[in-house]
Amino acid sequence: MNSVGLFYVGAVLFINGLMLLGKITPKSAGIFNVFVGGLQCIMPVLIITQSDGDPAVIHGTFAVLLFGFTYLYVGITNLAGISPEGIGWFSLFVAASAVYMGFDSFISGDLTFGVIWLAWAVLWTLFFLLLALGKSRLTIFSGWIVALWAVPTTSVPAVLLMRGAWEPGLAGALTALVVLGGLAVVSVILAKRPGPDEDQQPRPVNESSGKTA
């Protein structure tokens, strides 16, 4: 995956997590989703067109478009106030593709990215449950885990890759599992934390239209 685009994905995921928590309005988040979605579509297309049909390059790049399309879809939907069910069902397709890429990474020897791809599969499964199936009770948990997993699964790997410090072996994979597992536990705790007053608690936000669930 292109490291430059991956770095900015951390920012957009963090913003989307805050949006689910009701800290950022969907239209405000939508603008940055369009920026990053456009970047994540343009860069892999450029790589593919310059690959001379090399299957290895194409296979290593095509999955990036899954996320580029997601952020463009979210951004346009948020700005236009469109119903989000389509994003939810597309997220199911992305989650299944991420599972495939995770196992492909394990087979090819990059255990750390295998863990990260499966973490992305979890996030996009949550988007499916929220937006396609309307499981609004998962909104706060989803917001926290998206916000907390955003940088560790994207921007940090991007910096390590750009500096030539990536650890694809068992040590890197175990570190990723411990960090992401710990943050998942923190997300559960934060999601269950009662607010100071029920009227002041954030209401679940429809990711695209800004309507409360």
C-alpha cells in the first residue's frame, strides 16, 4: 500500500471516529473524506497505469482503491445528506476483501500487515453493522475504536515503511496484536462509561446524513 496515502488515512479515520462520537459534524468530516478519498484513488491508479501490467504490482495496489472509494463515498454522501445504507453494504465488501488481503499477507510473510488488514476488516464490519443494518447501539463503541485504531493501523506503519524500519515478522505482528487489543479494551470501557447527564451524552450520529439515530 502506498505509504504517503496510508499516512493521511490515519487522519481521516480519526476524524470519522470523532464524527461517530458526535464531536464533528458529518458535513465537516465529509470535506476531508473527499480530499483523502481522492488521494487514495488517484495514487493507486497512477501506480497501476505505470506498472506495465505487472500482476504483482497490480495485486499490491488494487485494494487501496477499496478505501479510496469508501472515503469518497462517505464524503459525498455526508455533504449531500444522502442515506448511508449503500456505504454500509459496500463496507461489507471491503471487510471481506480485507480478510482476503490479511491472509494473503500472512502467506507472503508480512505477518504484521496481516494483523493490520484483519483490524481493518473489523472496522469495516462495524461500518456495515452501523450503516446497513442500523445497529445504532454500536455507535459509541465504533467511534472510540475507529478513533483509537486510526493512527496505529495507518500513520504509524506508513512512517515505519517510509523510514525503512518496517518489521514484518512475528515480533511486529505480536506488537500490533497487543497494541490493538489493548486499545479495543479501552474502547469497550469508554463506550460503557456513563455520561455526567443523559441529556448531555452524544446521540448516535448517522455517518452520512448527520441525523441522530
